[in-house]
Amino acid sequence: MSVEQPVGITPPRVMTIAGTDSGGGAGIAADLRTFAACGVHGCLAVCAVTVQNSVGVTGVHPIPPETVAAQIASVAGDIGLDAAKTGMLAGTEIIEAVAEACDANGIGAGRRTPLVIDPVAASMHGDQLLADSALDSFRTLLFPRATVVTPNLDEVRLLIGIDVHDRAGQYEAAKVLHELGPRYVLVKGGHLRADADRCVDLLYDGHAFTELPGPRFDTGNTHGGGDSMAAAIASGLARGMSPPDAVAFGKRYIVEAVRHSYPLGAGHGPVSPLWALRPWWTPL
């Protein structure tokens, strides 16, 4: 998916509202890498600074909520945004600030700038990362503003109490999540053990279901996969795609990013955007 950018033409502009990853595999780092691979200009609002490597997170330092909101307003008011996505929001006060800033700057479903909510609430091992009050803020404040929400199965369990073990559970979860207000729900199937040789994500718009199957790769190097898929979906929306087409675009991107993932450090390596880039540094 090599994307040629015309000289002197401003590309679509997409903002990530998320936390950092000092190891470069997830969070804002993954989002910006994905934006570049998808041919869009990446902007950012930092919500938290983490102390993190391939093994795990040893520190989280939230940014003041008013500073998060100010970053969003500053970029939206000058550069403008064609789409936005959220990642790790660290706590209730930041979630509240993001919701207010989105309203004030025309971001969200039914507004000029579509919004992808990646409800980062669980670690790679399924451990809860947010307090219950913050989970409630996701449900009541951000989901109703979302063009697309992209929970994995651990986040589904934390958000709505459904422990998905099979395709029927995936369908049930999508229905319950849609009742919280987003236009589209994408229940990711990467953690579904019932699918041994494939990964099926499920998209639901309140009326119709669409299954998006893809290969399952035998790798532990999937760090930043959820962030990257949501960032690719936001990139598709910024390019003017419909939500279903943007989700299919994100699915294609993440399949190749996982296929080309690489080891890094002593723990989980990252998914890779490098498959999408032309190696300009090699002789033609």
C-alpha cells in the first residue's frame, strides 16, 4: 500500500489523542507511524507520558486535562482536522476534557470531523488499566460521540461485562455496545481462541453485521496492533471513505503490519508499518 503524495499538496490531517510509548511500539508512536504509512499528516494531543518498553509499563504520568483540551483546540483552530482518534486517556478527568474539546471543535459522529474511539482499557494480558469511573466515562461520554469504536475482547469484558468465547458472543457484544451510542462498532477478534487459524473482526451499524476475516499469524510481536488499526481507520475516514470502507482499509493495513511485525527487546515486538513504505534509500 505505497501512497504517493503529490508535491505541494496538503494531505488529509488526522489527530491522535493518546499517551506516549517510550519503546516506540504503541500509543502515539504507533499512531504517527501508521498515519505516515497511510499518507496522512499526523497531529497529536498527548494525554499521558508512560515509562514503557517491550516488557511492560512501569510508570504513567497524566497530562493536566486542560492542557490536553488546549492541544486539541490549538490544532483544530489552525491546521484543521479531517479525522481524529483516541487511545489511552489515563483517567476520568482527561476523558471529560476530551469530550468537551471534541464538542467545541466539531469532532465526533454527525460533526465535520469523524472520531474513532479505541477504548484502551486493558493491557496485552487483559489486566484492567482504568478505574471503573473512567470506564463509565467511556460508555457515557465518548461512545455516543464516536463514528467507530474499536474494542478488543478484553475491553468488551470490562466495558459491558460480556466474556466473548465464540462468534455468537461477538455478535451479542456488538449489539450491546451499539446501544451505548456509537454509529459503528468494530468488535476485534484477535483474542478469540475459538478461531485457531484466522482472525475475524465484526462490524455492526445497528442494522447489519459485516465479518472481516483475516489470517492469524503465529507471532507474539503484536504490540501496538489495536492502536495501529484504529489509526488506519481514522486515516481512511480522513480520506473521505465511508466508515465500512475505512474499516476494511484498516483491516488490510493491520493484516500486513502484523505479517511484517518484528522482535524488539526482551518482550513483545511491535507491528510494523514498514511494509507500506517504498525504500527510497535503496538504488533504483
